[in-house]
Amino acid sequence: MDWEDRIRFAKCLFVVLICMTLFAFISNAFDEYIEKLSNRPSVEAVNDYEKKGGVCYVDGVKQDDTFDVDGVDLDNYTATYKNGKLYLKSKVKQKDFHRVTPVVVPIVN
């Protein structure tokens, strides 16, 4: 392998690493967008509850009149509103998984 081939290989490797990094950033932004869209029905359910009133249940436990639904973090709950009742169910927590761009180091003899 002469120097021209090694330089060509290094350039190709650099382009691949740049593409992988861009893919990681784009996929992370897409995941955040999908998460925001999936939270929309919960926000609409809480808005319906605030407009129409009713009874609120958190994980099956009925809440009294002093319960403030505005203090609920909807990232941790799934909300549905049916027949004058707001149901908040805890979401199952998953380990945070962040995409990592692998580092490839060429070994040249």
C-alpha cells in the first residue's frame, strides 16, 4: 500500500465518520419530534379535563378536589379523558439510550 492509497483510505474514512455523525444528529432530532407528537393526546386530554371538569384518577387512585393537574409532568404520564374522568397512568421508565457515533481508528502498517 503506497502513500496515495493510504491518503485515499483516510479521506474515505473521514467521509464515513462525518456521515455517521450527521445521521446520529438527524435521528436524535427525529426521535425528539416523534416524542413531542406522541405527547399531544395527553395534553388534549388535560385541556378537556380543565374545560369540562370531572374526576381525576392517578394510577387508579381517585384524587380530591385540591389536586392540581397543572403540576403533573406529562412526560411521566399517559393521560386520557373519558366520560368526565381524567386518567393519568405512569409511563414505564426505560433506560436512556443515546446514539453514540463509533470511533474508528485505522491501523496502518
